[in-house]
Amino acid sequence: MTERFSVEFLGTFESLRMGPTFARGRRDERAGHVRQLTISGSLAVALVRGPDDAAAFRSRIAVRSFGASEWARVEQDLVAEARYAADLLGGRMPDGIGAVFAAAGLSLLPLSLDEVAMDCTCERWPMPCVHLAATCYALARSFEEDPFGVFTWRGRSRDELLSHLRELRAAAFENDQNAPDSGTYPDENSERADEELGVSAEFWGGSPAPSAPASGRPGAVSRPDALLDQLDPPHLAHAGRPLVDLLRPAYRALPEA
């Protein structure tokens, strides 16, 4: 996904049809002439010193950062489907994430060069110069290595994004806990879905589930109450609590086989 993402990003700039400039920029980036690249809210800055340059030049590529209300809409949609959070936690750009931003009227990648501002201290024309071309390739490579960089470029750092997702998930869990008994238990189903996707309780800001060392056998159960998560829960409750929640302490008290 991240490779396709970077190809789409580069396509926006390569649409300028400045083949020789971008071919040189690609070679310079691969040769390590982009000495430094930093990404912050709306701005990517690089120091580039090509083989024919007496000094390094500073090139900058800017886009619009999304506002707080725009990010709030996106984060709500990311929390609504656990697979997005699972991929982000694993350091991957989730498939289909473009549709999440599109639903909020946004695009992670600039759709045209009209959405991008560029400059370089070399002041050579035409623009973009070879230093900016090299910076484009360095930026694309950085997105492959760390997909959170593109979120940072749009105004939301990795820590901030994950912190907001944890808070929203915790709030949704609390709302479900306080909802009137409807005969179904979305909290339990959500927890089981998270486990299947590899999303830990720590990621959501909760307490880690008790665990015990696995026995080493293929498919061995690592904790006594795991059986409750492997079966469809009965739609039974006592005093507003699902039957599975009532049984779990008893299962956890059982000695492991």
C-alpha cells in the first residue's frame, strides 16, 4: 500500500513533464545527496547538495494542514472500523484510507500542483529545480518507510493521532457500557474483533488482558478464559451484564491444563 501511495504522490509532480529534471532528481536522491529531510505540519524541508553544487541548498514543499474539525471527522471514521487502527498501530498505511479522507471532503495527497507551494534557495528556473525534484523522491521514500509522515505533513503527528484514537475508542466503550440493555453486546464483539486484528488493550488506552505463557503446542490456548472468546456469545444477561462477562472470572480462576 505504501509503495502505491508514494507512486501516486510522485505522479502529481511528474505530471509537470519535466523528465530530465526529475530523472536527475531521482539519481541525486538515490545517491544520497538529500542530506536532511524534516516534515512538520504543512511543510517538508530538505537540504540538498548535488555533485555539482558548491554548497547545500534548502528546498521546501508545502501543503495545507487540515484543521482540527477536519481531523476530528476523519478520526471518528478511523475509530469506527478497527482494521484501520490495527494497520496504523502496525506502522502500515491501511488499504482504503483514501476513502476515509474523501468522505470528509479531504485528500491526504495533493490532487494537483495548485495545492502545493515549492521554493528553493538555489533560485534557479524553471521551477521545480533539480533540488526540489530530489526532495520529492526523498519525501516519497520517507512515506514508504514511515506512513505516519504524510499525516504529520497534513498537521497530525503520530503520537497525537494515536492518542486521539485511544480517547475516542475509550469514550465509545464507555457510552456502550452506559447504554440501556438492548439484548446485544457490541463491546464484547468489538473486543473480539480487536484481538483478531492484533489490536492490544494497551493501544486503546485500557488495561492489558491477563495472560499466561502458552504451552508451546500449535494452537494452544494461552489463558483459561480464551474459550469464551472463541465461541459466539449467548444473548443472555443478568442485571444488564452479558453472561460471558459473568462467567469470565470463573474461567480465569481455573488452573491451566
